[in-house]
Amino acid sequence: MKKEDCLFCKIGAGEIPSTTIYEDDDFRVFFDVSPASKGHCLIVPKEHFDDVFALDEPTASKLFVLASKVARSMKKELNLEGLNIVQNNGTIAGQTVFHFHMHMIPRYAGDTVNVKWIPGEADTNELQELAKSIGDNL
Ligand code: 5GP
Ligand code: ZN
């Protein structure tokens, strides 16, 4: 997608307003317009990457340093009991804005957030094969 057609490129550049918590040369952190819970915010690189598969190494390496700082500040300032960090890639995974972003979702007793899956069963042989094939491609 071209930058001029991308909502989060425009928000990142400040061309569309957002309630911004933090920005630097590489990222903008702003509140989600439809929050899952109080304080739900998004960490968005200013450069366009569709998803985690496209993310470059410099951005990826800075991302979690920032995420952990934002998490600590949220913990201090919101009366949260926990925090889910969610990052959707692909329509099937729930991605609706195709510019990489990381959700920071505070958790409170009695909230309506749901990020739980049904635990499955693993086949040990299959896991060993997958560990090798995925590991060999890193
Ligand atoms: P996704 O479903 O792609 O993981 O998450 C996209 C998120 O972007 C959603 O939680 C949605 O509420 C949020 N969002 C969509 N449009 C806007 C907008 O214009 N401004 C802000 N602040 N958030 C947005
Ligand atoms: Zn973009």
C-alpha cells in the first residue's frame, strides 16, 4: 500500500490527529480510537511496514525497548492489574489496519477484554520437525 493511502502513515506523520502519548523520529504512540479497555494504545512505526513479516531489523530492535518503557509508565499511571500486548498480522489474525502496530491493552478486574484461545494438543514428532525447519530458516 502507498503511504498516501495509509491511515497509520498519516497518523504517524501527524497529518491526521491522534491523542499522542509519545513520539520520536521512529514511532508514535497514541490511544486507540475504539479502546478495548481504559488506556488501550498503539505503538506505530512512522515508516510503513505492512506487518511483522515486513518489519526491518532496526525498527524491530527499537520496538520492544519502547514497548517495555510504555508498559512501565502505563502500569504506574493507570490502576491496571495486567497488560496484554497484542499484535495482529493478516486478516485471519484480526488485522484491520495494514500498517504494523502493537496494541498495549491494560487489564482490569471485570473488564470485557478477551484474548484467550482454546489450548490444543501437540504432536512431539511434528514439533521436532517444525523446530528444525523453522529454526534452520532463521
Ligand atoms: P488491528 O485490528 O489492525 O490489529 O487494529 C487496528 C486498531 O486501530 C483498532 O483497534 C482500531 O480501533 C484502531 N483504529 C482504527 N482507526 C483509527 C483511527 O483513526 N485512530 C485511532 N487512534 N485508532 C484507530
Ligand atoms: Zn502506512
